[in-house]
Amino acid sequence: MGHPMQELRLRQQMTLAPRLQQSVKLLQMSALEFTTAVELALATNPFLEEAEEQAPDPAPAGRDAAQASPSAPGVTEEPVPGQGEDAPPESPATASEYSGDYPASHRGDGEDHDLSQWASAPVSMREKLSRDLGNYRLGPRDRLLAEFIIDALDEDGYLRTPLAGLCGALSPDFTPPPEESEWLAALRLVQQLDAPGLGARDLQECLTLQLEAAPGLEASLRALALRIVREQIDRLAKNDAAGLRRALNCSEDALRDACALIRALDPKPGRRYDDQAPAYVVPDVFVDKWRSRWRVLPNRGAMPQARLHHVYAELFRRARLDDRSPMAQELQEARWLVRNVEQRYTTIQRVAEAIVKRQQTFFEYGEVALRPLMLKEVADDLDMHESTVSRATVGKYMVTPRGVFEFRHFFSRELPTDSGGTCSAAAVRALIKELIEAEDPAMPLSDVALAQQLATNGIVLARRTVSKYRGQLRLPPAELRRAH
């Protein structure tokens, strides 16, 4: 028999888990997914009803306007007589008491319990690979080399920079300089971390890695597919079936199966972590300037309006049905949904306001003025956990005078300047783009020249870093930009 206090904590966690799971799930949803989920709940739960659409709030004024956190748009909970008698066991705060934050920790039993980490937040390709790398027991030198390779991968998951070129990013204190065999060992490790094909240096290596890792393939089929990738990739690209059969001396059926296998592979494995916005998004907030101050307004009209059906809830209370009945469960779920949706709105609003507060220079001057910003800064400002802020930025969009941006766009790593200050990687990319757009087409700037131009602006970067940022902008190298 377990300790009574331990059993009590376990029962409390089991009671909290369903509502917390729904809370985290709603926060991770995009506006479109969220709308679908709430509309489904309205259609299936008798204790929820669609609220009348509220008229937009009048334009706020002055300081209060810029800092106001509107109440949860689209979801209200009407008071229900006797609500306390059948409220959920955890007795959450009412709408008027709710602070709009996911708890950073819970100290009810004297210990810290990070509730926001009960579910995983979406991670980028580099974050995923770095986490997987942490599962290996490596020396500091080997780990650093692997981390440099991970950082050098492009959006498709390829290592486009030659291994020798990575040495320029290493600190002069890194002695002795790594041998090619060390780089190759680190690369092989990175290529084993997650999706097969990541860390490949070209298409052939990418497809080869996937074929070698594919489970359950017939040996002859795998061998033929590998030969095609390594020796006849050009003929495959041209759909030259006759030439492939002659070169490989294989049957038509075997060739067809091998080609089908290769075409089913992923030529851009990094895109499964793709950060690109969907073709159509519903913005969560609007950002505009009013009375010389930047403000954040929720997108009320695009979200479903729902509230607790107080008539049905009162009838249920009077009927005094068994608390374990299906109706009791639906009433509890309705209350959870109302509160969790309110929590979602308020959290997104607060995160958006924190972003706008810290990135005002971007809204005034554009991309080159985007300052370095980390999730932890916003989390500390709002007294939230970093994983909560992460969930509130993925798939959330704001409409601004400069366009539509995902919240994550405003988070960029810090780069030092020679003056002792810092700038963001996004600002550097914007500056590189401006330099290339202003160059003489007959004499385009090489990556070395771009690095020198950046240095005159106080930003000292290695050539390979400039090449990486130029590649992220999808701008070709100088020799391909030259006007003929």
C-alpha cells in the first residue's frame, strides 16, 4: 500500500490531466484548427451554445490602449446557479479571476511541477537533432563538431558547405584543428540522428542514406536501387528506361520496382520540419499604430463564439443526476472547453503584446531593425514557461502594416558586433538582401565582398556564414548573378 500523500498527489494529477491536455492541445492549434475544434464541440456537446457575435470594442486610447489585454474574444462563460456543486474537482479560477497564464510551476505540495511540459511542443529540425545528439556519450570536441554540422544544414536538410569550409566558423582556441576524419565521423553521427537523408551533401547521398536505412527491403531490390542512384541518377531524372535497362542489365519489372522505390523517397527530408506558412492562414491578432503607439488587437470576427448553455446546466443541477453519468462528463468538458479557450486567447494576446513591445523598431523601420529575441526573454517577461511561449508562437499569425508574419518570425538568434552591441540573424539576412539588390549586375558582390561590406557596418561574419544566410534567402552566388 502506497503512502497516502503520494496516492493523493497521483489522484490530483489524474484529475488535472484531461483538462491540461486539452489546454495544451488548444494552444498548439492554428486558428483554422482551433475554429474546427470549437465548432465540433458546439455541434456535439449539449451544454455549449453559440454566443451572439459581439460588437467590436471601440478604439482604446492612450497608454491603456497600448497595454490592454482584451478579455477572451469569442468565448464567455455565463454564471450558473449552484455551479460550485458540480464544478471540476480542481476548482479552477473563474473567468473574472483568471490571469491568462499557463502555470510556470505548481507548488501545492512543496515541489515544483512544470505542468506546461506534460506535452511536447513542436521543435525545429536543428532542435530535434541537437536533442538526439544529447543521447550520445561524446567528448566536448566531438560534440562541438557535430553541433557545427547541425547548424550548417539548410532548410532541405543538406550540408551544402564543404567540411573544410566549416573550419572558418570554429574559434581560434579550438586546437588542434580538426582532421578531415574527425569531420567525417561527426557527419556520420549527424546522419544517424533522425530522418534518414539528413546531413547529406548532395541528392545522391540523400537517397543512398534512405535506401540503406529502409527496413524490410529485398536485398536485390535495394542493391538495384542503390546502383541507379549512384551510377545512373541522370538517366533516372530523364525517365530513360531503355538506357537504364541497358546500363544495368536488368529486367523491366525489376527496373520498374526499383524506380518506384526511389521516387517514393524524400529528396528534401529537412522539409518535414518546414517552417513555411500554409497557403492560407487566419491571423490571430492585428497590429497597428494608434496615437503614436503600437497596439495588438485580437481577430474576434474569425473565431467561433461559444458559451456555457446555462439553461441546460441549471436543469442538470436540479435533476441531481449521478456525477459519473455521461451528462455530468459532458457538462464538465463544456466548462473545461470554455475556460481553456479563454486561456488560449489570453495567452496568445499576451505573447503578441510582448513581441510587439520588444520589436517596435521592426514595425517602424522594417526587417533590418529586427532585434535579437529569444523565447526565454518573453517567457521571463510574462512569467510563463518557455515551452508555453513556444506553443503560443507556432502557427500563430499577426497582420501588421508590413505584412502577415508568424509569431516565430520575430525570434532570431543574437550575433555580436564589433562595437560590443548585438544584432539579429534576421537583420543580417535583410542587410545582405539589400546589399545584393543594390549591387552592380555587371560586378556582383562575392560572399567575401559581402562579408567585407557587413564588416564596415560593424557586423563581423565568416564567409561561410554569409554564404549560409545568402542561401537561406534563396539568392544565387555571385557568378550566377552576373549579367551577361
